[in-house]
Amino acid sequence: MQPQMKHLFYCTPTTTWIEIRAFVYRCFYSKQSLHQLIRPELLSLSIQDQFTRLIRDLINNDSKHSLLLSIVTTAPTEQLQLVNGLRVLKIDQTIADHELLDEEKLENEIKKLIGKNCEMVTSNTVGLGKSTYIRDKIEGIKKEYIKLTIYGKFDIDTIIEKLIQITPKLLSSQAAIHLDIGIID
């Protein structure tokens, strides 16, 4: 099942306990729906603590319901109070991004979602001309070349803002985007 907006919660530094509590109840009482909590490291420590207490209370008081929750974070999980609180309950399973990224499977999934308008160019070697190849290919189909580079310690909010800015061009089919993804800390 494709994720729906009601299954996603993107945290910000201004996220309130009321918003998180509503999300937890939605997670716990939805039948077999996977919910995703994104960037919980932006929550205050107080809200992270309340989150784990509420999960613990719901599990202890209502064992007939199950919780399907994915936590997506850019912070090391051992430094995240919320994740450590769930570990104590022994209900977590940690999967690192490198365990999920099988190049061939990723390419096939992207092609399924985007169709013929996507191509993946990869190499472990720097300086082979991947970016030049991509730029030439985009210019060859008479589209505006837009490059978005992601590497090192990056700010997801900045990337989202850039994507929002270029979305009208991409939707009009006047441009093509080159996502240049390097090593991410």
C-alpha cells in the first residue's frame, strides 16, 4: 500500500505535544497501517519522553491493538531519546540506510514510480564524467538543466525548499532535474 498523507508526520522544532499525541493514537488504532514519524530529533526532549510514555501505556493497557511505526531520522539513533525509549520496550528494529540501498532494486523502484522519464547514473569513482553525461543528455532533449547536490551534513528542510521552488518548472516539462547524491554523513 502506498503511504498516504495521514500516515506521515514530519516533525519541526515547533511541533506540539497535542499534535504528536494525536499522531500516536492514529498509529495505534489504525488497522495494519504503517505510519512514519519523520525527523523526531527536532522534537523537544520533553515531547520525546511523553511520546515513549504514551506508547508504553497504550501497549500495556490495550494489547489487542498493534503499532506499525517507522521512524525516519538523520540523527544517530543512539543519540535519540525517543528511539532509546522504545528500545527499552523491546519493540524496535533498527535498519540503517546502507542496509536498504540496493542499487538495482532502487533503480527498478524509481523506474516503476516515474516511468521512462528517469535514469540512474552511478559509479563509486569520482571524476568519470557522470554529471557531464547527465547534463548533455538533458540538454539533448531540449530541457532546462537543474542540478541539486546532496552530500555531507545536509539540511533536509533546505532541500525541500529548493524542490518546492523548482516544482513548477518540473511539472511544466520544461526542465529536468539532476539529483547529484554524494556521501552523506
